[in-house]
Amino acid sequence: MAVVWTPAFAWAGHIHLPAWLPLLLALVTWSVYVGDRLLDARAGMSEGASHTLRERHYFHWRHRRSLLPLAAVAACAAAGIILLFMPPIARERDSLLAAAAFVYFSGVHSRPHKRRLRFRRPRSLPAKEFLVGIIFTAGCALPAWHRPHTLAADAPNLWSFWIPALDYAALAWLNCSCIAQWESAGAAEPAMHSNRKDTVRPQQARPGSILIASVLLSVFNLCVAATFAPAHPRPAALLMAAGASSLLLTLLNEHRKGFSALALRTAADLVLLTPLLLIPFARIFR
């Protein structure tokens, strides 16, 4: 998705991106994804929490001897591209995002000692899905934001750039929330039919909240796109693409019982690729 969203943000801001950037994004996102799945799988198996694992975790764990070296090679190749081609000012700014991502993954995958009291996240702190949406969207928007043309833009153009970025952060959060709730509901069904007292019962999904959030996001996209269209047609088109994605998430949520768990999760990611419809309209890479 990063390879799709980043050019879309650049297109909306009339920015030309270097040709090496898509390869860098693909290498970084894939290596991070593989590492995240392997860490989840190891934690679930070592701590007796296999009920939290899904098929994607087992797949990565079965093929860890192949995936882990490939992910390491991809990470090294990404580091080489950064050192050779990325301007120093962009490396400095991206280091802040990398630090934020490192803190997030450290918090997610760190495991307290069994004798310590387990820390429960206060309700006032943002949910994991919200943080993922912010970090992911920032990683997609910053490459265009670092271009001198964007940095020198006036206030209206800055708003036309950042409103779609914030909107896609909300869309990414909605996508992660949908997947988490769907998987929680699927994992809760075997628990309810189990007679074991120590069975962990995941939190029940609340599909009504997904429907409300999807509809509100779609209405927001349409209203803001209509406002932007006369002066900023490209950001308006990007907002309409985001609105289409949120509507598709609504349809998936309403018909989720007709999909397998793997198909539902795959479809939830595919509906975020609507910016592909906008890329052929402009030359983005140079």
C-alpha cells in the first residue's frame, strides 16, 4: 500500500518523486512486515498465547528460515539506497519517523517479566490501530512533503496536502480496526463453545461502530472533496478515492460472514488501493 499511497500524495501535491523511492518503500515495508509477523509468532508460541495467532503468523513462522534472511537482505538494500540516494535533509527528518516506529514496535513486542505486574494501557491512550494509521500515513506523506515545492507552498496549498494525509490516516486506522474486530469475533466463537475455564475469550467485535465510522468518513470525504474540487482538483480526487475505500470497507463489514478469514483480511487491504485509479492521470516519477 505504501507504494500506492506515496505516489498518490505526490500527485495530489503536484510533486515529482525520484525513481528509486518506490523500491525503497517496497523494501522497507516488506522487511518490517516480515519482522513484525515473526516476532508476533514467536511471542505467541513461547508464552502459550497461540489463540492470538492467525494463519499469516503460522505461515511466516513455518518459512522463517527463508523469510528472515530475505528480510535482512531487503533491509540492507534499503539502507544502501538511503545512504546513496536520499538527501541528507530528508534522512534527518525521516530519522524522527524511524525513531517513532522503533518506539512503537519496541512497546508492542516487549514482554514484561512474568513476575512483574502486567501493565494495562489506560483508556486515555491511543489504541494500537490508531498509532499504526498515523505512523504508516506519515511514512507515505513525508517523501512528498520533503520536496522543496511543498515546503515553499502557501497556506491553502498546505491544507490541500495535509487534509488528504490526515484523511488517509483515519482510513488506515479504520482498516486496522476492522481487521482487529473481525479477527476478534472469529477467535471468540471457539472460546464460547469451549468448556475450559482457562480459555481466553477475546473481546467481542462491535460491527455497528465500524459501520458508523465508515459512513462518517465517507460523508466527510465527499463534502471536503466537493469543497476542494474547484481550486484543488487533485486533492479532491484523492479524497474521493479515500471515500470509495471507506464505502468498500462498509460493504465488507456488512457481508463479512460470506468470506473466509483470509479472504476477508486480503479484501480489507485491497480496498485501500483505490488511489491506483488516479496514478495514470499524471507523470509522477522522473
